[in-house]
Amino acid sequence: MKPIQVGLLGIGTVGSGTFEVLKRNQEEIQRRAGRGIQVTMVADLDVARAKSIVGANVQVVDDARKIIANPDIDIVVELIGGYGIAKQLVLEAIEAGKHVVTANKALLAVHGTEIFAAAHKKGVMVAFEAAVAGGIPIIKALREGLTANRIQWLAGIINGTTNFILSEMRDKGLTFGDVLKQAQALGYAEADPTFDIEGVDAAHKVTLMSAIAFGVPVQFDKAYVEGITKLEAQDIKYAEQLGYRIKLLGISKRTPTGIELRVHPCLVPAKRLIANVEGAMNAVMVNADAVGTTLYYGKGAGSEPTASAVIADLVDITRLHTADPLNRVPHLAFQPDAMSSLPILPMVQVVTSYYLRLRVADQAGVLAKVTGILANADISIDAVLQREAGEGESHTDLIILTHDCVESKMNEAIAEMQQLSTVLAPITRIRKEELN
Ligand code: HSE
């Protein structure tokens, strides 16, 4: 049978990995797909560089629309990134009746509703395994492997750059700024590291996972997003003393009143496997009613790990493209007419536990006042740690771990504690998840 013909829009790190792995494993892939899969066209502004990667047998053009216009191309792989031209080209490819594979989490998290609706109307597939956690087949797991379950929550380390930064801060006692420079030199950070360190990249990914876990539309605009730029090395140290590690987590939970969708630094018990995911690695925990808790671990970025996900999508499409669209796996796991309207909860309605660090005057009665405010707010304390004041110091650090409470109550309690004359600096608050 004639091989499936693929056009790559962009041949950077992921595109060249895709080309290389498809070539290297072509026989194995064909045995699985039932048919050959061949990159026959590549569009890239740097035509000379693209030609040096793909050789003479692949047509290289500098205009992506030439791929979309080619009737022989079955699948368009979008590896341009961003919401600009990439969105236009994906919509044009769909309109031209092409199936689309994309690694573009930003595009789908923000414009997914429009793109999936266009694909549904046209009867084509838009596959995006590579958009979340690189080589880890988490989309496949959520959308198909766990399809028997009612998923309760998921929590993931889904940004390698920030996990690398946090690991280095903990291991070497370095500051955030120093490790960021190292991460950039190693090429982990996105072109604009703001997306990594401010939690935006992780929020794009958790938005996609949340949609397929709970069957809700992608709603990146409703996600709570907090990065790691304000994290201090001393909080990592105190957390460690209390038996916790700090990770940047993307979390989504089903509650009776809505879906929690949030990214923020989080204390996690050091004994959990996910707390021991170090460096640029990714991991996602999923808790579901029948299977219990499962954990998926691996490389969340890089040329061949991401290519592994792109090619898995190419194989899926090769197997399914002749099936009636109604018999394919729905884009967001649930049938389009069976999506849930459960709202994304605002952060003030989220229930979680907290780590608080207060710089306080080292005087009698300070602890009583602070705990009194928490008690009045009905916030139960789990543990307290007080740093011994240093020689000649008149202040100290008070670390409090709380049990679960609703965020709005914690906001009020923090505001009240901040008013105390014995609280000498802005209070640090980091959320905590037991993940059990
Ligand atoms: N910049 C991302 C990360 C990789 O650090 O995990 C691609 O999503």
C-alpha cells in the first residue's frame, strides 16, 4: 500500500528528531502501522539547513502553504509553535482536509475549542501527544488507557526547566537567578523563559490534561498560574526539615462544584515518588476510581523523546484515518455532545493545605497571636517549626503547616496576621498537597 505522506511545518529540534526516528525505525513502524509513513515535504524558512537534514529525496519549501495545498499530503505536522501563524496554518490544513499532528500546547490550550470544532466539522483528526510531557504517553493514557475510570485528580511535574531549577536550588543551595542562567545555557528553557518560570508552559499542559480527564472544554484563561520566581532557597530548606520537597505542580481536581485548574509551587511529601523526580524529568500522577493512583515518568522535552510522541500520533492516524470519524477516539476523550459544563473554580474556592513562613519579632506571645488568628478562621494547624534566633538577632522565622482549608479563608487570615506589629515582613505562603 502507498505510504502515508507527511509534511512537516518547521524542522527544528523536534522536526529533525521526527525525521531521524521515522527513518531509523521505519521497518518497525511500518509493521505496527500496517503501512509506511514517509516525510515527503518540509517547510522551513531556512531551506538550506532543512535540506541538509532531510537530503535530496524530500521536497523542501519555504512556504508552509505549499504543503497544505499538496493533495498528496495526508498529515500535516505543525512544529512552528506559538499562537500566530501556527494557528492560521493549522486551521487552513484542517480546511484542506488534512489530519494534523502538533506539539503546540500553547495553541491548543488557548484556541483548542475552535480548532477541535473545525476538525470535527471536517472529519479530520488533530493529535497532540507531543504537546504534554514530551515523550511520556500521558494523553494516550488519559484518553484511552484510563477510559474505564472516573478520574478524580491529576498532578504533574510538566515543566522540565523549573524542575531542573528547583532540584539545583535544593541540591546546591543556589539562588533562583543563578540556576536560571544555567538552565538557559543547557537549552532547557523555552525561547522566552518567562513561559517556563512563570508557570505558563505548565498551565498550557495541565489545561489540556484537565480537558481530557474530565471532558470539559480547554479553558486556559481560567487556570490559576503562579511560577517559581519568588521562591526562596530558605523555604526549600525549611520544607525539607518538615519532610517535604517543593515542586512546581500542574494540578486539576474534580470537586462537586467544579474543576480545580492550577499551577503553583507546592510542598509534596518527600516520600512520594513524584517528589523524587529530579532535574529536567517530568512525571504525572493520575488518581482514578477503578485503577487507583498511577504515575507516568520520563523525558518531557528534547528532540527524540518529543519525536516519539509525534510519531505515535502519526501511527494512530495511519491506523484510524479510514475509520468513520464517529468511531475514532474523540479529540478530548469525551464525545463532543457529551462534554461537561462543570465550571473551572476560581482560586479562592480551592481547598488545599498550606506552608506559611512568618518573619516575626522574637517576643513572648507572638506565636499565640498568630495561632489565635488561624484558630478564629477555623484553620487547623498540622505542624509548627520555629527557627532559633541567631546570636544578637531580635527576630526569627515561624513556619506553620496547616490542614486543608478554603483559599479565601487563608487569604483573610494572612491579611490579618500581616497586620500584627510583630510580623516583620510579607508572609510567605506555599500550597501543600499530600497526593495520597
Ligand atoms: N520548556 C519545556 C520544559 C519543554 O521545560 O519542560 C517543552 O514543553
